[in-house]
Amino acid sequence: MRKYWAILVGMVALTTSVHAVPISGTISMGGEATLDNSDLSQATTVTGWPLVYVVADSGAFSTVSDFSFVNMAAPFVFSPAPGVPLSDLWNVGGFQFDFQTDTVTQTTDFLTIIGYGTLSGNGYDPTAFQWELSAEEPTTGGPVQITFSATAEPTPANNSVPDGGLTVALLGFALAGMEGLRRKLSKA
């Protein structure tokens, strides 16, 4: 009888030991971006990222050193919203942001892009994240090279990430095992 209770406890322990570990914290970036149009209200694409670096970080990102260079993908088409999905829009310190959609606010003087996507890396589960880029009108002529700041943080509306069904499968096995144990004990 004790043997069956040990099996039951082991099955229950299996179902409770699987947890999603989402990425938490924020990472702030700064740098320069080259746009396809000198009028911020008409820009649709970042054609290059001459310099992007980490300004500050917290939580899971605390392993990333300040002033680390950030690898950025170009071209990055952000307008018309919802933008064009782009795997690996940026990566730094073992983290990778896959851009999926965005909202864009544009005037002749300001550009704000809030990109939504999935952040993954460093042993954490993929986590819904948003990355906000803010830029002001450039002060020089020629190609539009703007200075920007950006912050990535968990998406407020959906900070949980499903684990792909493993927990439900383990729960099913545990319940089936409990039913088998109940039948075996009721025969005895």
C-alpha cells in the first residue's frame, strides 16, 4: 500500500514541477538609425543602424553589460502598421527579439514605434515583449540619421507564456495513474 502512495505522490510532484520561466525586467538602448525619408511623418523603413548600445538594464537582463553593442536587423519595415514581421530584429547578451507587429505614431518632428513580439534566450521561456523606439527630427540634412532611445519590457496585457501542453500531458498521466491506483486498491 505504501508503494502505491509513493507512486501517487511522485506523479503529483511531476505535474507541479513544470513551470514556465518568463523573462522579466527591462533593457534600454540608445543609438542611431538611418531612415528611408527625411520627413519623419513619411518614413516607413529603418535602412540601417550605425550604432546601437545598451544604456541600462534590470532583472533578467542584468547579465548584459551597459554599453554592449546591440545587433540590429535592417531593413526594418515598420509602416504602414502593423509592419513586416522580422525574426531577430535585435539581439544582445544572448537575448533575441522577434518582431511581429507594431503601432506607429508619426509627425514631422517625432516618431514612436511600439513593436510587439517574442523575446527569448539565456534559458528563459519565450516571453511576449514590447519594444518602444522614440526618435526626434534630425538636425542635419542628407540621409536621415536619427538618435533614438528604446526600451524593452514584458507586454503588460499578456506576460504569461504557455508551456506548449507539457503540464497538461503530465497532469493527464498523473490522473490516469491515480485512477489505476484507485481501481487496484478497490479490488484489494
